[in-house]
Amino acid sequence: MSRSLKNRFGLILLSGTLLGAGGLACQPTDKPHDYGQQRPSVDDLDNRDRGLQSRDINQAADQMAADLLSDPELNRSREQWTIVVTSIEDKTRDKSFATDYDIFLQALKARIAKQGRGRVTLVTNRDKFYNLRDKELEGGGKDPFGQGDGGGRAAPAAVSPDYAMTGVVRDLPRRGTIYYQMEFSVEDLKRRVTSWTGSYEVKVAR
């Protein structure tokens, strides 16, 4: 065999070895790929789904928290805003997707709790607070002598909210799309005025 043929044959063998090694080296990357398919990012849209997705929840919460915490009235206040988070009123007409819209408020609540320290105090819903207290405290906070109406609701140290956060969602369903409008607001419980409002809008394929 000539020297040139030997060199060529050697190069072919070397190339095959490198390709084989490269193939082995690529195998471990299959696991992250599979993981990405099974656990896609909550910030990504999934083309298998329709309607509102997790990305909308996070975008709405991020936008509304940033807007509220930069509100001039909130930042001028010498006292923290004490806010109770209520629920979203569902005024949508299209019921193709069973959606608990309170998940948007809960996501917003989590952002405010983390980012609004020093400016906002979140107050537990009244009924939830008393139910939890009566369940977990010794004696349940009730009258130990069983007299009268049982007392049980007085909590001298409890903080009453000055504001309530609520929301409403509406939709505009059409043949190929659905437009969603979500309005979030902070209502002043003492002055009966809306202290802040923000909206999240999105159009999705049906």
C-alpha cells in the first residue's frame, strides 16, 4: 500500500473515531432536553395549549406589582398601606376553559409581599383569619364558660385593612380569538375611592 493511501486510510479511521466520540459526548445532553419537554418554563407559551397560560399569570403579576409599587400616592404615604386581597369577579362569557382567575391575584399578592416590604402590609382575609384562629388556638378563642354568643371573634391585636385589592376579568370571544381584559384595583375602605388601578390585556387563539 502506498504512503498516500495509508495516510488517507488513517484519516478515515481518525474521523470515524472522532465522530464516534462526538456521538457519545452528545448523549448526556438528551436528559436536559427531555427534562425541558416534561418541565417547560412557566414563562414560555406552549403550542399545545389554548387560552390563557402560565406566562400570562406571571406577566400580569410582574406588571401590576411594578405599577402599584411605583404609584405616587403609595410612595408619598407616611404610613404603610394595609391591604387585604379579596377575589376576582369573573365576567367572562366564554366558558371553554375552566379558569380560577384568583390565581392571578395570588401571584400578584406574592410579588407585593416580596417587593413591597416597608410600604405595604398584607392583611389576612377576615373570615379566613377567624376560622384559622378558632381551629388552631387552644380554646379556639371562644368563651371558655360557654356563655353568651360564644364571643370568639374579638382579636384586640388584629390589624384592620385600610384597602382591599380586587379585580374583574372580561372577555371578547370571537371566531378565532378571545380578547381578555383584567382590571386590578386597590379600593380605599375608609374614603370609598379607588386608590390604584391597573389592567392586563391579551388576545389568545381559540
